[in-house]
Amino acid sequence: MLTASGCQKTPINGDLDGQWQVMDVQPAPEEIIINERLYYCFYMHTCMLTYYDGGLTNGNFQFDGNHISMDFPNATHSDAITALKQYGIYHNPVTFEIVTLNKKHMILKNDDAVITLRKF
């Protein structure tokens, strides 16, 4: 049993690691194209954006405890960039200040948006 547990990857980002449901994006995107529940998932150095019963966008992130920077290298065409806006991401790459981060809630803020999330 001890050998099996040695192969698991442990969270390296503290409370950030895990799946987060987007509760609010302010200001709201002008065009709503994804009318479903939206999720951020952070694990190791990978960020995934998903929506309920739908698509997936993978990216990379860097976290220093006070800020998080995300880059989605495959989100280059206009539809993908429009989809990122649903998550409060108006520029790619993007950096957010972490206003609140605990085991249940997170608030991200930059000059373009304030995103409120809950741990899911």
C-alpha cells in the first residue's frame, strides 16, 4: 500500500488545485454563447476550462500565491477567444490578482473582470 501511494501526484498549489465553478463574471460578457455551468480546473501546471456537458480548453498557468497567469495556446481563432470571454478572460494570455482564495471560494480580479468562483 505504501508503494502505491508513492506514485500519486500531490497538489502543489494548495487551495487552488481542484475544480472551481464560475458563479459570476463582472462585467458580464456582451455575447453569451455558452449557456451552461462553467468550470476552471487547476492541477499541477495545467488549467482546463470546461462547461457542463460540453467542451474543454487546455492551458498552462503560473501561480505565485497572489497572482495567477494563464495561457491557452490553442485558443487562437475568434470562436475560441469569444468562448474565453464567458470565463472572464478577455485577453490571452491573462493575469489575475487573487483577491480571495480558500478551500471554498476564490475571487480573481484584473482590469477587465472580476470572477467569483466556488470549489466544486
